[in-house]
Amino acid sequence: MESEKLKIFDEYRNFLGVATRAEVHKVGHWHETFHCWVVSREEDGDYIYFQLRSPIKKDYPNLLDITAAGHLLANETVEDGIREVREEIGLEVTIGELHSLGIIPYSNQQGDLIDKELAHAFLLIRNCEMEDFQLQLEEVVGIVKIRLDDCRELWSGTKETIFISGFNITAAGEHIKVKKAVTKEAFVPHEDHFYIETFNIIKSAIESRS
């Protein structure tokens, strides 16, 4: 995986060439990723699904993250990124079902990892049951859903805790129901403004289709 080739860009999104994934994260090159946020519209509000990253992941194990996401390889188009939805969480999706949210840039540094992403973000509006998710366990070990408005209030500072519900799969393969309160520390530490901007864009996209 570290030898995968990615396109790299400067801060103005000018294409610079190709580098390995290891070099990209060591040097801090801007690179492309694919993000798909799945949202269900329910009687008591709109909910966002988050994945629980596997405990064996090198980066950010056991933390909640974007529903499905991954790096775009140098030979891939943005549309090719839809494979992440099928591979990571087992949902069959066509590109026509996705609503583009544009490119959302963000950067983050944890230790030696410098992550500067140009995230091609998409929204999938689908009322899923938890049984619909078939997880790639080396990547994802659980799915939870959270009210969209609660997410916005958590990162705006209005709330300090919010409730999640869903399931996770233990090392023994047992499905465990999850329902508890969490703080921001339960999530991958993307920059606050990334979460705030993303949730606001999702909110606007949903309202424009109502």
C-alpha cells in the first residue's frame, strides 16, 4: 500500500507529478482522495453514517471516520473512487446516485504523518439498515449513525457530547450493538473547519433537494 502511486499537487492545485503514498505522507504533498458520506432521512431528522476504523489500521485505529473514503491512485479518475463504497462497507452504488459536494481541502499532521488532501466529496442519500453494511474487516469494524444537526453542534462547540448508535464487530466476529455518548475524541482528528464545512455543505445539499 505504501508503494501505491498518487498524483501530487502544489497548494494552488497545480499538478506536479506522481509519488508513492509513503513519500506523499512523509513530505506532505497535496494529493487526491475520494469521500462518500451516506445520509439517511428519517422522521426525527437526517442522520450521517460513520465507519469505525479497524484496530489494525496504521493510521487512526478505532476512531470514527467518513462513511467510505480512500486515496485516488495516479491512474484513476474521480469516478473510480466509488469502489471504496463497495469495498469498505459493502454498498452497491452507481456514480449517478451520488451528489457532488465539490473538492474540500484539508491538512492534518500526526507524528511523522503529514496528510494534505484534496477530497472529492460526494453525498449518498439512502435509508440503510445496519444489516445492509458488509464490512471489509481489515479496514472497517463497525458502522454508527449520528444526527446531522448533532454533528454540526459538536464541532461548532454548542455541544460537548452527542449520541451514536450502530454496531461493531469484535475480533471473534461477534456483532455488538453500540449506543452511547461520545466526544470529538472518538473521531479521526481532521481539522475542525473540515468537519464544520463538510456538515454545512451536506446540510445545504439535502435542503436543496427537499
